[in-house]
Amino acid sequence: MVTLARRIALALVVGLVFSTPASFTAKDKKEEHQEPPKPTLNLQVTPRHGFRPVTFTLTGSLDGVSDNDEQYCHPGLEWEWISPYGMPMTSKEDPRCLHPPEQTRVVRTFTKVVTINDPGRYAYRLILYRRDGERIISNSTEVRVLDTQ
């Protein structure tokens, strides 16, 4: 005759045997299918506002890319902004990496200096083009040009 203590012990052992491999298997599968983090492009501006004419410095920072990734060697850049009147504008630089693969060096910071005379709010963003044409789009940031009156 099986005692109550043996039944409880048996139930615990059976529960552990059937639950442990499943939890490890699920965790292993999750780790196995994790993709590497995607690169990010963050845009900041200084100062964020000022009286006209005002000069802004836009700085894009690229993260999540290895130092020797050929896709990001001198990438194409597109600075995009919208004027206070809703008119979209762009300034574009094509990719230009001419280095042999062993000399690839990834640039992580991109800067543009802009002087604006017309008052209003302007929205900026940066688009980075990899060598294969894939795009990475930054966050949007807003600057405000104040009238001197």
C-alpha cells in the first residue's frame, strides 16, 4: 500500500520531470531565434530654438553597427526637413565608400549646420542609406525660429 507521503513525493517528481525540460526547451528556442539588434539612428539638435537668424547644429548618431561593417562605410545621407509652411525639402549625399574591405571604417556621427532666417517651426530627420540601398530613418526633431519683434 502506497502511503500519502509517497504519493506526494511521486507527484512532485513526476511534475518536475515533465515541467523542467519544457521550460528549458522554450528558453533555448527563444535564445536560438533572437536576431541581432537593429541599428538605430538618433537625431539631436542644438540649440532647439532661438531668435532669427539662428544657427542650428544637427547631429545624427548611429548605434548597433560593427566597426568594420561594409554596408555602413561612408553611407548615403539624406537630410529632410519641413518648413513652417508645410513644404518638404531634402539635401542628399550619395554613398561613397571606396575603401577595400580590409580598410573599412564605420563613421558613427553625422553633422549638418543650418542657419535659418524665417520664423516658425521646422521638423528635421536624417535618413541613412546603406551600400545595399536599405534605409535607416532617424527620429524627427523640431526647431523653432523666433521673430525678433
